Amino acid sequence: MKKAKIGGLSLLGFLLFFSFVNVSNAVPPSYVGVNIGNSFTWTASANVANINATGINLFGEANWTLIYGMLDYMIWNMTGMHIDSFFGGAMKMDIANMTPEVPMGFPPGVNGVGLYIDGFMSIEPGVWMPMMTSAYPSLYILDPTNINASNFMYFLGFGMPAIVPKGLPWNNIATWYNAMLAVTPPVYNNITMSGLTDGLEFTVLGEFMELMINMSGVPLPLIPTIPDAIGVARWNANGVFSYGSLSMGGLTLVTASLSSEEAIPGFFIPITIGLSAIAAVGIIVIIRKKKKII
């Protein structure tokens, strides 16, 4: 009898063990290109020489020195760090879990998968500060089968997220974007999109930036006409943001790129959480608090 009990408990434990694995590692839909356990790191960099050359060209050397100093002072007051500290930052996202495919309330008639993400930011080498917690789904990947001109923004998370569905129709998205921007004041046709094979390119007209500066009331003494700004955003075949850049006057000012894509065994996180019954709850840590400014 005792052996039967031991055998029964062992079998139950064995089944529970694999239930955690099977539930958390169900094969995601084909439009989801990431898996539980994936870790993605993006690094940002700024070409200081190009930034200074652009600033001097627009404002003159004396004025640019003054403007740069004012920006540096403002950032120092807000964060306790100088502006140069932000020229080499990084962001990391660890996918802790994902939901099954479920119908989305918005947009209606579309299914999606929620991702539980632990997010981190770094502005100092080797030091990661929590940005988001995996206590709840923070990003949803939507089935692009029913994407159209009225709902496409949902598929991009209203902000060009780090992870999007696989196989998005970028040319169509550019067309829909342009139609939206054309009737959005004060943007209208001053910002336009072009579709790439793996993302989008946008152009912000220099005249529009001049108008915005004049409307702001900030007395910036521009020397020539502001050149157009060109931005690029690309995603890889798995829907993960892979590269972005911002250029003006033919000079690349800042870039961001996917620097690593490390996958740990997909069963490690769910088994650990399931067998230990411990849920990791993160907290948002911002620079001001870390530096004890507040």
C-alpha cells in the first residue's frame, strides 16, 4: 500500500512537472516570431561629431555651444546626469511567458497573444535598471490577417514597438499612415512614410520643423534652412526591431540596433515559477529615484 502511495505521488509529481512545461510552451501562432525565454538587447549610439556639425551648421558655433549647454543643464536637473550619458544607452527585454491566442477587444474581430515581459534600461555599462515587470502582459502581438486602414495602429502598438507580428504589409502600412497624417493638424503632409521590405522610412520636412520652432516661441537663430530629417525603422523576420536611425542633411545622428538575441531553454522559467510557486514582481525604477534626486 505504501509503495502504491509513493508510486501515485511520484506519478502525480511527474504529471504536474510536465503540465508546467506543456502549458507554458504551447506552440505560438505562426505570426508570433518570439518564444518564452528569448532575451533581446538593443543598443543606442550617437555620432557626436555629426550632431555637433549639424548644430553648428544650423545655429552657428557660438549659439550651438549655448544651446548645447542649456540642454545639458536641463537634463542634469531632471536626471542628475549629463547629456553625454545618454549617447550610449541600451534596453533589454526578457520574455517570461505568453498567453494563449485569445480574441482582442480592440480591434474587434482580431486575435492576439500577450507577452509577459521583464524590461530593463542601461545607461552605465553592466548596470540594468528595471523598466517594466512581467506581472501582467505588457505587449500584444496581433494576427495580421485582418489588418486594414482603420486598425493598423493596433498592430504597431501605437508607437512602433520592439516586437511586431511577422509578415506585416509595410507598403500598405505606409499608405495608411500617409492617409492619416495628411488629415492630422498640424502635421498634414509635412511628415510622410515610405514602405521598406522590412519596415518603414519617414521624412520630416525641414520647413515643418522651422514652423514648429517658430510656433514654440523659442528664439533659435537659424542660419540656413533646416534640412529634412530622415528616419528608418526595420524589423527582422521574427518581427523584432533590428535597426533604427535618424539623419539630417546626409549625416546620421543617432542609431539603435539589436545587439543580441539569446534564447535560454524555454522550460526553465515556467518550471521554476510552477514548482516554487514564486511570482517575480518588478518595480519601475527611474533615473531620478536611482540618483536620489527625489
